[in-house]
Amino acid sequence: MKLRRLMALTTAAIMAASLTACGGQKAETNTQAADSRKESAAAGEQITLRMAWWGSQTRHDATNKVIEMYEEQNPNVHIEAEFYDFDSYFTKLDTLVAADDVWDIFQMGGNFPKYINSIEPMDAYIEAGTIDVSDTTENFLATTRDNDGTQVGISIGTNTYGIAYDPAMFAEAGLEEPSDNWTWDEWKADCLAITGKLGIYGSSKMDNFIAGVTQRASQAEKDGNFFKKTNDGLEFTDTATFASYMQMIKDLTDAGAYPDAGAIKEIKDIEGDYLVTEDAAMTWVSSNQIASIVNAAGREIKIAPVPRITKDGSYGMGVQSSQQLCMAKSSKNKEEAAKFINYFVNDIEANKVLNGERGVPIMSKVRDVVMEQADDSSKMIYDFVDKIGNFPKEDCNVISPDPKTEIEDQYKLLIEKVQYGDVTPEDAAKQLVEFAESKFTRQQ
């Protein structure tokens, strides 16, 4: 996985005047256009913005192209771009937060409360019209507000979660394809059957914290949540519910139907997922990753809802913001950062390039245009998000509390120990709840 690439894409005229030439420079073929840009740059102050995100190679390529497009239209603005895999991104962000030197524009998810002191609220920029939200709705804006109603970011896509699978592998194993209300017991049985018939993993890695903790709590108790809506403690603490998921993962690991912790660490990105490499028949996926995983696999891939505990039980999840763009409180160029964010979410041509890869766009005109150009894999995203959006409405807490990352990291360690037989699922589940509760106690 590429850990970091610094993109320096400005026009030749500007760079000759103020910067040392570097790779990625574009040749100016139109003299009149070059002169116009030169005059514009001379009239405006040269501004450098730093922007960062995580994701797949498809996302990196598209986002860098949009940055290039913006720079061409705004020759006095230079955007230094950094992109990472998920874990490396937050390792770097934590370092920058400690130094009070966060990127001007940065991608965030539902764990934004942990970084709230580094995020510049956007309300004033929306009120001033710098960021235009006239083409979206209050419901979409609410997905990136904190519990006080402060606009901490602008959603750059809505999504949900599902299980991507290879229908040909299911057919070869003599299995029916997953239904919209399949259960975890059925998922486990399919994994075992696929391994027995095809000699591969039934499933590649899952997001075990979502599937086994946050979503599982909501599935076990209608309108229940693992974290309280006030984000100051735990709402659901039934350890038996969490232990049963861990036991399932251990059973599958022992049977060779699910990768152990070492094999999971070998997966660095979507392109290396075991479903893509044909070493597994299923994998956990965010709906906005469907296009990337289909393109990487180069064969037919479908997506099913995440299994439920019971067929008529709660799904435990709705449609939410996949990622958002935030501005750094430490940024010296907040106004310019806000202008780029406005371009990113509203510009039609830019979004033709972005192509809804981060999720379904929140701006209606953008959404319509992206749908018109959508290929089959992109249409699958829209259809799937629409399907989940039409499931019975459930009360879910989509904002992660500050200790969530620590709690998730602890859970990952515990489930690895369960896989290796170092701790029982029951003891691991108790340790999870005790650890989580201790984190909130320390905050009080």
C-alpha cells in the first residue's frame, strides 16, 4: 500500500516564478490560457493547503485528479495531498494532533469526537455561503453534526455495510445466494460449506467490532445501542451476546474457514482482500467500497445485507455518512479550505471524477449526474444503499464517543486471543465490557 505521496500539481508558469519544478507538472499548451493564469496568480496571494485521506487506489487517483482540476481553476492555490491506508492515517493524525499541526482539510469518520478539539466548526462558513448546502437536506447535514448540533464536517458520501460475495463460488459450492434477511447461523454454515467444497476461506476478514459489538448490540435489542446516545457510557452490556459472536469466529478459524490474526494482517488494502484474490468467497464491505472491490476482482461480485441474529430481528444499522471533510482549527487558511470543500461537494465535473466512490453524494444535482454515468458496480452501490434505507427505521447511534478507538483496539486484541485459544469468548466479552466501562469512568 502506498503510505504517502506528496502531490505537487501547479501550472508551469507559477512554478517557474515561485517554486522548484517537480514531478507531475503539467505542460501549458495554450499560451493565452497560460498568460491568464499568470495574471491571476500575480493578483492573488499564493496559498498552500494540506489535505489528507485514507482509502483505496481508486480513491487516491480520483481525489488527486480533482485536486489538479481545482488548482488549474485557482492557480494561486497549491494543495499538498497525503493519502494512507486506514490504520496509518490515524497514526499520522494522532501525531499531528499532538503537535497541533493537523492538515488544513482532512477526512474523518464517525470517530470525530476524539478529534473534536482539532476540528473547526463549519457553521459560520455555511451561513456566509462559502460552503453552499442549499442542494441538500437537514437529514444529510445532521449526519455530520455533533450532539450539540454543531456542523463539524460535510459528508462526502453516505453508505452502509454489507457482505460482498462471489455468486459463482456459491454456485460451485452448491449454495443458495444470501437473502436479505439471512442469519449469522446461515453465514457460518455457508463459510464452512465453502471451505469444505472449495478449499478456500468462507469469508475474508470482517469488521468484527461493528459486526460483533456495535451492530450486534442493536440486533440483540431493538433500538438498542452499545454506546449511549449521550456518548458518556455503555447502554448494552450483555456479555453473552458478544461472546456468542466471538465463539463463531473461533469456530470458523479453527475450521480454516476464516483467516487467523496473522493472515488478516497480510491484507493491506482492498486489492489484497482474500475475496479479490479468490482465496475467500465473502468479505465485509462498506457500500462505498463496492466499485473498488469489483474493479479489483475483475469478475462478478454481489452484495448482501449483513446477517441478523434472527430472520425477523433487527438489522441493527441504517444509512449514515461514510466520511466527511473537516477543517483544522489550527489551519491558517480556513477560508480557502472551506472554498475547496465547497468545490469538492458541489462541483459537477469534480464529482464526475469522484464518481460517488466514497458513498452516495448528499447534493441532489451531483447525485443525479453521478447516477447517470454510473457503471454496473456503481449502480449496485445506489441500489444497495436504497435497499437498506428502506428497511424499517431503527434507532442507531452513528456518532462514536471519544474512547471508541481505544475500546475497539482492545476488542481486536481480545478477539485475536480468542482465535488463538488464549482466552475464552466468555472471559473476553467480560473483559471488553469492563475495559469499556473503565474508559468512561475515567472521563467523569
